[in-house]
Amino acid sequence: MLVDLILKNVKIPLEDRIIECGIAIDKGKIHTIAKTSNLPKGSKIMNLKGNIVFPGLIDAHVHLRDLELTYKEDFYTGTCAALAGGFTTILDMPNTKPPTNTVSRLKEKIEIAKKKIVVNVGFFTSYVSGIKELRRLKSSGAFGMKLYPYDQLGKSVLEDTGIFMKTLAANRVVNLPTLIHAESPQIIDRNEKRLEALQDYSAKAYINAHPPEAEIEAIKKICQITKETRSQLHFCHITLNKSLSLIEEARAIGTNITCEVTPHHLLLTRKIVEKERGNAVMNPPLRTFSEVRSLWEGLIAGKIDIISSDHAPHDLIEKKEKMEKKILPGVPGLETTLPLLLTKVNQNKISIFHMVKILAENPAKIFRIRKKGQIIQGFDADFTIINMKKRSKIDSSEFYSKAKYTPFDGFETIGKPIKVFVNGELAMEDGEILLKPGNGRILYS
Ligand code: NCD
Ligand code: ZN
């Protein structure tokens, strides 16, 4: 038989060893993984020259911003940033304008995304009540429900134990994971009101308004409730040692809780805010060195399930400190996450095998993204090809993202994605996007 494409001379990190082999791809799927001499014939052959092949990487926390916030990012620029950064699948957050919180809004997003995307994209919903609407959302494709400590997006749910329990129970019935931005709405509201009264809109004040207690309080309460409801829960971007121990405690009694950490919380401390000002402001904020150290310990010990970028692009003007207006929190991360983490692999801080788990296998399992996250026969032919030795310097002016800033500007990295395949097609090569808008695929739960 003749397959569409043969990738020869590849190295695949599998469990705890590197397999040298070839991959046959046919109709967008992995047909065979075998020694090159045992592969079927291909209409095309590509020699990957011994570079590392990861399963297509998955970023489960991305704000693509389309529909009405396209001045910050849109489905095309955001998915180009994903490709350039080595991600083949991303899950889009619902805090857009308008928020994704009805079936018709989800469908509207999907229709617009279909024409623009260049990677695989799935969607989360925001707070929705009622089993009937939830069921329809799930069958229209939603991968989970994201709750925020803000109005409209779940604040009242996080504040009210009764409603929260009901929401978790309903999500459990329809088998929808609940994702939480864990910061106590009460603590943040109180602090922000105080700063508004003082008219202090500095980056430092912003960070102080989001203290560790806000995260701890929220995680404590939510873990307690989850112990009773036993529904699937995912904590987004946790930043503290205490959060990890609360989650471990809840897991020990059999709750289905997972958690994520971002590269910025793993690699930066709040000290950098003095230099980077608004460009280093995000929710939750950067913490101290000792928290960063404990996140690494937690990661290495397997207590953290996934790394996500929390790609949260804004316009530069929204990141500036001003006398009269709050800085908008959030940093783009799709184009920095992988080179930064590969640098840590090169420094032996984390193994390449662990990277595959937290950037591909685990997000696919947690959010039940079918046929993705591993290099297995019959799975989708999504691959991220890495040159482990390639050195570069982070330069936000070169981003595909519309958000041309990052607190990592000037950081030197070792290791870079050099090719990306999406559903069997070469989609990115040496930073160049080879797919046309609309060639990505919508994912349905
Ligand atoms: C998020 C965004 O911009 O959408 N920003 C962020 O810093 N993570 C919103 C949020 O989570 O507060
Ligand atoms: Zn986010």
C-alpha cells in the first residue's frame, strides 16, 4: 500500500526512553510507527534528521479573544502564534465579548473560527445553569465550564456554596469538567475597592490586591465542596505551595481534582514587576522565590498535571500604568512557553518524558480530547518537531500574536519547535506558517 507521508529518522520520547524509528501517516492519522525499513511506501518522504518528535502539543488555557475583542487577538493571529510556538491543539476560554455562555454563542464562535483557525481548537463555556442547556452545550462541543471570580462569569457561583454545589452536581451529570480560576471574589473586591479609593493604579498595587490569601481561601473552600460532590474539577494556574498541599489533601480522599501551572509562575518572581511593570501583571500575580521553588518541587513530584500558557493578550496601551485606570492583567504565552520549558529540559531541571506528559498526554486525558496527546497508531497525525539545541532570544516584536509584549523579552532559550504537523499536514516550518486560515479543525467534546 501507499501512504500519504513517511517521516523518517525520528526520535520519539516514549515513557522513559527515546525510540528511533519512522512514522507513516495516512489520511491525517498515524498509520504505523516502525523501523523505517518496516514502514509501508509513502507518496512523500521527509527526513527529520534525528530531531525529537513530540505528540502535537496541547495548550488547554488560551484566550483567543475573537469575537468583539479582535483588537487584542483573533482566531487567525492566535492560532498562528500557537503554531509558531509548537502547539497543535488549543482550548479557548469563554471570557470573551460576548461571553460564551449559551449554545447559540458557542455555535457563533465555532462558525467564525472555522474560517480563520490554523490549528485544532476546542471551546470552554462560561457559567450556565440548567441541565438542559448544559447538555446542549456539551453536545455542541464544549469541553468544560470555566468559573471566574468576576461578575457574569461565575462570581456568584464561587461566592454561594449552595449554587456552587448545584453547578458541580449538574456538570457531573452531563460529564463536563469544571475549571476554576481560584481567587476569592470577596478578598479581591475588598482590596480593589480600597485601591480605587486611593486612586492607586500602579502595577505593584494591582499585585497587592491579589494576595496569596485570596487563592488559598478559594482553593480551601472549593476542595471542601468537591469532597462532597465528587465531580471533576480542574484548578487553573495555581501559584502557591499551600494550594498544592490543599489539592493533595483533597486528592488523597479520592476526589477527581487536577491542576495546572503556567510558565510565568514557574519562571518569574514578583521582583520582575519593578522592571516590567504592567507587562508582568497577570491573574493570579507573580509570587515570591520560595513559592516558585515549591512549584518546581510539586511539578517534579508529579503533583501538577499540566502546564498551560494562559495566553491572555491585550493591547499595549491596556498594559500601561495610568493615573486613572486599572492595568489589564494577562500576558501572551503561546510563543514563549515551549522554548522556555525546553531550556529547562536542557538544564536537566525536568525530563523530556515529563514534558510530553504535561504538555500533551495529560491535557488530552483531562479534557477528553479524543485521539490526541500521544503518538499511537490510529491517533491524529499532530506532531511538534523539536531541535533541542537551537538557541534563540525571546523578542516580542516578532510574535504572531497581536500582543507584542512579554515579561520574558530578552530571555535566552535553548530548544525550539522547528516543524509542526497538524492532521498530517506540515503547518509550520522554521517559524513560517504554511496553512491557510480555516485549515485548522474545530474539536467537539
Ligand atoms: C485573563 C484575561 O485577560 O482574560 N487574564 C489573566 O491575567 N489571566 C483574565 C483573568 O483570568 O483574570
Ligand atoms: Zn486565563
